[in-house]
Amino acid sequence: MQTQPAASHFINGQYVEDTGGEAFDVIYPATGEVIAKMHSATPDIINQALDAARAAQPAWAAMSGTERGRILRRAADMIRERNHDLSILETYDTGKPYQETSVADATSGADALEYFGGLAASLTGEHIALGDGNWVYTIREALGVCVGIGAWNYPTQIACWKGAPALACGNAMVFKPSETTPLSALKMAEILHEAGLPAGLYNVVQGLGDVGAALVVDPRVNKVSLTGSVPTGRKVYAAAAAGMKHVTMELGGKSPLVIFDDANLENAVSGAIMANFYSTGQVCSNGTRVFVQKGIKDAFLKRLSERLDNAVIGDPMDPDTSFGPMVSQRQIDIVDSYIAKGKAEGARLAYGGNRIDQPGFWIQPTVFADVTDDMAIAREEIFGPVMAVLDFEDEAEVMARANDTEFGLAAGVFTNDLTRAHRVAAGFEAGTCYINTYNDAPVEAPFGGVKASGVGRENSKAAIEHYSQVKSVFVRMDDMEAPF
Ligand code: NAD
């Protein structure tokens, strides 16, 4: 497959290169090979993208929602038709197994385009009667130019989760993918334009944090949506606040997964696997603090080890492979350092813990048992395949411990006690909660965090609130009075 794109950026409906920008390599995580060479956006490229977005947006907003939605839905169909090739490219970009990318990346992007494409025609204001025949009506308006900044774990999905609601509401988008995974957003831009999107409405510019920072402070930008870590979120939120810009912040987490001893053991183990090892543990909502009630602990750890033995670790392009490499040298070094910290802090290594000695960024699925709340592996986001298992005695104790974190992205509970399940979900300080399941993220449901994990929601009708604003128009039908 040709992994080198035609150029680094996609602006005003076409590929654009500027070799004056700093060069960087794209690496296939499974082998460490360079698969593309890119250039970071120069100030001129950033200008071109923002000017194109600014120029194209008013005419797009003036189109009917039905017309806008038709283009997004056409793009969704094209993505599904090309799912195989897009999934291979995503596997090259991220190292995630084709077994995953073929069902969770381009397909999820297509779902977002289809969903928001369908919603576009139904975006309306309301009529509010004020008495005496006077009234107010509201108009739901686009924000203008939206900037999307992505993380590297779900590059296609993030490009679409931000682009689809932005475009449905009549905005233009300038998207900056993560420098680690710059390839698939370009494909999304290509497909959207092939589907009929007018030039300038979905632009992709490449680069590191400095390019993101330049976009955030630009006065041509009305909204910023970031998917990234909490430290980056703090910087971007502050910079956006200075310009009084709208924000969506999808940030990191250290989410709790609570397993009571009445839970179905097999389902609980499946939940813990999905909450820790899908995408080689590189999922923001992962339930990496697994609280297991004492009565089920030994059985849980035994069955978990047996199930982990079934992981197929190998060539990500092989459809049988279920566990791939980490995304980068940097990320595997971070994970390694946390494994060393876990050992040094006295946690018991119950599974894995070693690098796999081959080219690329390979590490075993890893489980620590007997973890305590104060350990770094229980407090800090690792963003890799490292599960921390903590013991607990009763519900009140585990709820206090589960919520004792600055993060609040997600939380899960496994139990067969119906009332306890809902009580626990209500008590979690988290934006996204799961009962007897984990890490589902369908486009129909709101997704996002509380506390330091974020601001705003992606997906569902809730996302519309974050990509549009409401104008109130007061109408007086009788004579107007004044004091003098
Ligand atoms: P990161 O914070 O290092 O980078 C995210 C993006 O921000 C990148 O595109 C980067 O270039 C850009 N950036 C960095 N500094 C910037 C600045 N000062 N101004 C503007 N942009 C800047 O995160 P990452 O390592 O790419 O991704 C992993 C993190 O993302 C984890 O913390 C993970 O939990 C989080 N994440 C959250 C979600 C979610 O939906 N909540 C989803 C995926 C990943």
C-alpha cells in the first residue's frame, strides 16, 4: 500500500506542500520502519487553511441542513465502501491490529458522518410566546471556524467525531492530527470533498504542539475541540479562554472499574480486558484501576491470566492478531517506566511486564495485583496495557476510593445486584459510566468527562450544543412603550 500521501496538508480542496516546514517521519509501530515523510505547517500554511475556512463557511451555513447532511451521508457511504484500505492505512499509522481497525475506526467515523448528516436537517430554533401577542424566536447558528486537534490513538475516529457535528451545524473545520498519526485525517478530507463538500470546509494541517497552539490563538477561530492529555488540555483551554472561544476538551483519565463478588466472573474478566487491553491499552476511557471485591479476587486473577494467554500477539495485518504494538518509542518508554515504578512501589506483577524483543514497540499485556491507592500506577494515567488490580471490602469504601482522583472520564461496575448497579453508577464522579459492560462508544450516546477529564460532550445530540449557538430574536406586535 502507498502510505506516503500526495502532500502533508489538505487545504481548500487540495493537497498542499510546503517543504519549508520542519520535516518529520511517520513510523509503522510494528516494525519501526519509516512509512511516510511529512512537513509541519509553516505560518503560511496555517494562514492558507484559516483563510480558506473563513471564506467557505458562510455559503455552507446558508445551505439547507438537508443539503449539508446529504454530503456527509455520502461521505459515510464512501468510507464504508473503502473500509478495508482505510483500515490498513490506520493500522500502518497506529499499529493497532487490523482486527480492530476494520471494525472500530473508519466504521466509527462513518457512523458519525451518517448520524450528524441525518441530524443536520432537524436543527431548528423555537418559538416562545411572551403574552399580548409578542414573541421570541431562536435561530440555531453555526459558530464559524472550528479547530480540531487530535490524539494518536483513534486518528480517523477523532477526525470524524469533530468534523461531522461541526460540518452538520454549518461550520468550517481546520483539523490538526497528532504528529504521531498524521495520515488518515488526510483521507477523510479527500473523501469528504469527493462526496461533494465545497472546498475550504475541511482542511488538514500537520505539525506538533506549536501548530496546534498557533491555531488556538488565531482570531479567525471561533471554537477549539481538543482530544489529548490533561496537561495539554489546561494549556489549550487557557489559550482559548483568552479569545473567549468555545471549547470541547476530551482529555485523559484513570477510570475505576468495580467488580463485586456477585458479578458474572466471565463477563467481568471480559470487561476488564476491554477496559485495559483493547488498542494495546491506548484508550482514554480505560478502566485501569480495577477494584475487585475480596471474595472474587483469586478467581478473577486466575481467569484473567488464562484469558490473557489467548491474546494473539503478532503481525497487526494478520486478521487473527488481537494485540498489537504500542504507537511509538516515546509511549513504550513511558509504559516501561511505570512498570518499573509499580515493581519498586511493591505491587505484585501478576502477568506480563516485559518488552517483546523484536523491532517495533512491543510490550506484553501487564497486570499488577495488590496495588494500593497511593501508588503511581494507581494514580497516574499510563496510557498503555497496564492493569492495576486493587482489593476492596464493601461498597461505601470502594465508592470513596473510586472517586478519589482528579480525573472523571469514565467508570464501570460489574454486579448482578440491580439496585446496587444503578446506585453505584449514580455515585460515580464520571461523565461516561458502564454497567456490566465497558468502553462502548456508539455515536448515539454522549461521550466525555467531568473534573479534569474534560469539558463538553462529543457524539449524540449533545454535540450539537457544542458546535452551534442560539440567537434570540424578540418580536413586538403591539406598540412599544418608553418612560419618556
Ligand atoms: P497530547 O496532549 O500530547 O497531544 C494531543 C494533541 O495536542 C496533539 O495533536 C498535539 O500535537 C497537540 N498539542 C500539544 N501541545 C499543544 C498546545 N500547546 N496547543 C495546541 N495543541 C497542542 O496527547 P496524546 O499523547 O496525543 O494523546 C494521548 C492523550 O489523549 C491521553 O491523555 C488520552 O487519555 C487522551 N485522549 C482522550 C480522549 C477522549 O476522548 N477523552 C480520546 C483519546 C485520547
